Amino acid sequence: MTIKDIAREAGYAVGTVSRVINNNPNVSPAARARIRAVIEKYNFRPNTNAKHLKQQASQGIAMIVKGTHNMLFALVLEKLQAQCGAAGYNSMVYYIDEQDNEVDRARQICREHKPHGVIFLGSDRNHFGPDLEELGVPCLLMTNSAAGEAIENLSSVSVDDTAAAARMVAYLLDHGHRRIAFIGGDLVSSQPSSARLSGCIGELSRHGMALNLAAQYVPARYTLPGGYAAMEQLLQTVPGLTAVFAFSDIMAIGAIRALRDHGLRVPEDVSVCGFDGIELAAYLAPRLTTIRQPADRMASRGVAMLVHCIEQHSGAVHELVPYELLEGESVLRLPDP
């Protein structure tokens, strides 16, 4: 009698049986009662030596994080690790540079450590293709949709970046802003930035306005210095600008510092808004107006989806979670002309 036999007779996944055996609280009372009844029926006792060897042979779920300065990723990662533990899986985190190829790193990890699954945080979708299936394990893309990739083992959970960015531009327009500049990531390698810019362009177009991409959009790394340098450039290329929309809160904070260093006030002289909804944004002076990505919801749904793919050998699943516009104090309503 093995744990798989117990799972088969009880009618639950192997992972659920494992959580019951290890007294994990994240199991429904009905499932716990049914599984314990089968365990007692066969007087089943887990092989602790085999369990130890399995843990040594596999790190459970590997998490590959692209970049080290993204505070949203840090929060999501913390939630992911907690959710993986609650689901009965240990995890190992690997940090790579923004310019590195995360799929190549995943191949190396799978060869050396044989994880049950892989989670990608912050990724360039240009690196993903059908050959990802050669990894032989379910994968999950966080904060970036893979719905259009048609890769059988690549699921994703994210907000609707295009709609969220359009909502923020609509908010700025409603507050009377017409000279708006944008700070985001590289439009080739950063699909979220590309999707967000698309939403901005669409919303401006709906109001009869065009975007001068060369002047009004500055690509930058998702860092404080990146936002700072981009803001300095925009002060040269967009004279008279009244608002800046940065595609991450961290870049927005860097932009605010640059404005202050140039003797400009936020929001009295230039309004600034961000994207992510990190905790720090609520403690700035002024509090940052931003789009909040729900870290808790993304982590819980992402792990649930990945565990289901691991245990049920199911195909990819893609889910959009709701975003929220948080109105702070960093956007000024301009007087009517």
C-alpha cells in the first residue's frame, strides 16, 4: 500500500493525502475524515526514509525571479512561498538579472534539481516557446499573461494590464491633464509595459489625442534610478508636462525624487501616478495614486492552479485577477481652461 493507493481509494489527489499525513491544516474536514478512514483501514504508515529521499531529490517548486529591485515581486514571492508550504510543497528561489534568459535558467534547474513545477516572476515572453514543454513539468507565469502563447505546460495569472493602464489615463484626463508623459520598461522585452502602453494609446485615441512615442515615452529599468533618469529626460522632451504615469511604483518614486531635485512640487507642478500598489506607495508624501495588483489573490490562485496541474496532470490555465485604482494625493485636478 502506497500513498498513491490511498489517494486512489479516497478519491483525492496525492498532494491532499500528503497534507493529511503531515497534519497540514489546509485540508477540508470532509477530505481529512475520508483520507484518515482509508489510512486506518489499511493501517498505512508512511515510509519516512523514502519521504526524506524524495525531499532531497526534489526542491518541490522552483521560483525564478527576474530582477532584484521589484518590491511587488518581493511581496508576491513571500505569498507564493507561504501558499506552496500550505499546499505541501517546499520551494527554492533563484534570482536572475533583467537581461538574462529565464527559460535557459529553468532548463538548468530542472536538470540539476528536478522540481515538480516552475514559477516565473517577471519574464520576457520572447524566451518562451513550445520547447518549454521539454522541461517536463508544469510552469506558471506570474504578473504576465501567457494566454496567447498556446504552450501546453505554461499557465499564467495576471491583471489585465491594458485595461488597467487605460483606466489610469482616463483618470488623468478626467482631472484635466493633457500633457502626459510615460515611463515604462523596454517595449520589446517587457510585455506588461507593451500592454500598458497599448492601453494608454487606446484611451488617448478615444479622446482624440495622439501619443508622440519618441518624446512622451521613456523606457527604463524597473528601479529607482531608472525612474529618476527617465524623469530627467522627460523634462527635456515634454515641455509643459502636467502629469507622468510610471508603469511601476518604484519608477514613480524615482521620478518624484527627480522632480523635487529640479525644484518641482508633486502634485502642484507635476502629477505622478504609478502601477503595482506596493505598501510603500501609501506612505509617501504625497501618497501615490496607483493601480494595485492583488499580491495575495495572484499568489493563492497561481499556486492553486500550478498544484492542480502537477497533481492532476492537466493542461495550462490562464486567469485574470481584478485590479484596483487607488486614489492617493499625487494627482492634482487642474482647473477648467
